[in-house]
Amino acid sequence: MEHLELFFKSIFVDNMVFAYFLGMCSYLAVSKKVSTAVGLGAAVIFVLAITVPLNWLLDQYILQEGALTWLGPEFADYDLSFLSFIMFIATIATMVQLVEIVVEKFSPSLYNSLGIFLPLIAVNCAILGGSLFMQSREIATLGLALNYGVSSGIGWFLAILAIAAIREKIRYSSVPAPLRGLGITFIITGLMAIGFMSFGGMLTGGDETEQKEDKAAAEIEIIKEEEADKSLADNTKVIK
């Protein structure tokens, strides 16, 4: 259940684009065609699926305070958390280079269409954001970290695929001249973000109901205790 909740929450509720507006440079520049959007989205899913678990391992066994205890008790007081940004970016850059080599080898046309934005995945805010969110939310296991990386990548993929499909269709629409290009794209992105906000009720509604039920049960328990104390005091007075 925890994996399923994290999966859907990362895609719809905490979407990298519509909730945090991360990776907007690639999102806006490579979303003119569905074909290029699919290629870049798949590359982002791959990079997030690899880098988030790897950075989880780095954080758990090297960077956190006391993480080096596996080397010996003399390393228990070491805290290398100040190296988080450097280590995370180094892992991301390595994986992006691997993706670039694979895409150039097996799909030269996609490599040429993506252009400079393929190597720029290394400095994509969404990629680094995935690792930093994983660290700040204290994801407990490697499996959850892998789940979070894949689902965050799928959320970003759906966002760029949706805007690419809309931009292809909107070419044949009579958009006012001042809004053509990035203007109408920003407006559509904002409307889509508002729509994605509605998914928050899927995971929060049940929690709020349970909290209200727990609060009501606690209030009933307090009333019962007060009534018991009152009846005990009355009985004591009668005995006297």
C-alpha cells in the first residue's frame, strides 16, 4: 500500500512540473513535437530511475551523520552531508552521459532532434530535485527510492507529453497574436497545474476523515471520564 500511494502521489499530486515547476526549460523547449517529447521523457524516466536509488545508497551509507559506521566505530562521528550536492550531481552527470551515448548509438534522429537539451538533463532541476526530495522526505528503503524515482519520471513524462500534444493541435487554432508561442503555453501549463491540484483529494480525503473520527472518539472518551469523575464525587458526598 505504501508503494502504491507513493507511486500515484509522485505522478499526480507532487508532479515535478505542475506542483513544483521543475525542469521547465526542457519542458518548454522540447515540447513542440510529440516524438521529441516522448524521447526526452523516456530519458528523464531512465535517469531518475537510476540516480535516485544510487543517491539513496550514497546518502544512507556515506553522506549522513554516522553513516560510515560500517567502516568501523572510529568513523561513527563523521558527517559528510555537506557533500550531498556534489555527489548527487556527479551521479546524475554520469548517468546522463550514459543516456547520451545510448541514444546517439541507437537513435541518431532523436539525438539530433533533442540537440543540446539531452546533455542538459544533467542540470535539469527535476533530476536533482528528485534526489533532494528523496533525501528531505527521508525515504526509508531502497525499494521506495526506486519507486519514487520511476514515478517522478513518469509524472514529468506525462506533463511534457500532454503539453506537446496540445501544442501540436494548437497550431491549427486561431490563437491571438500576442499569446502565440510561449504565452499560450504558459497559460495552458497553469490550467493543467490547477487540474492536477484536484488529485490531492485522492490521498488526503481519507486521512482527514480518519483524523476527524479519532478526534471525535477522543472527545467522547474525555466526556465519559468527566462523567465518571462527577458521579464518583457525588457518591462520595452521599457517603459523607
